[in-house]
Amino acid sequence: MRITCPHCGDRAMTRTSKRPAPVFYEVYAQCINPHCGWGGKLLVEFVLTTSPSRLPHPEVRIPVEPASRQVLLAQLNE
């Protein structure tokens, strides 16, 4: 994933990140443009499953995309 500065549009580098939950990241980024200097926090969350895991973790619940759900249900009924 390429992160760009919301101000100058130049590339922003990840400085640190935390993972407080299996489906959530807190990312701290810094713009590489020395004339801009923006730094900030990004929140990244896994919100939708398009293809289920073959090794699902029992405590992780990520909703399945409706179109994918229909395909999966059809495959189960075959």
C-alpha cells in the first residue's frame, strides 16, 4: 500500500505501527518532502472478506461481502 501525503501528495513513510486488535492497525507516517514535513496517524481496518481464509482464526470476525457470500452458499449447496 502506497501512502501519500494528504497535503503535498508526495510519498509518506511509515515510522511506526501498532496492532491493538487482529483486524486493526494504527500507523504513524511522515511525509518525505522536507518542505512539507507533515506527520500523522492513519487507521487501517479490515472491514470485509472477499475470499475466506483456509486457516480461520476462531476469534476473528470479518463480515463476508454479499456477492462472495452468494457464491460460497452456492458452492456449499452443490
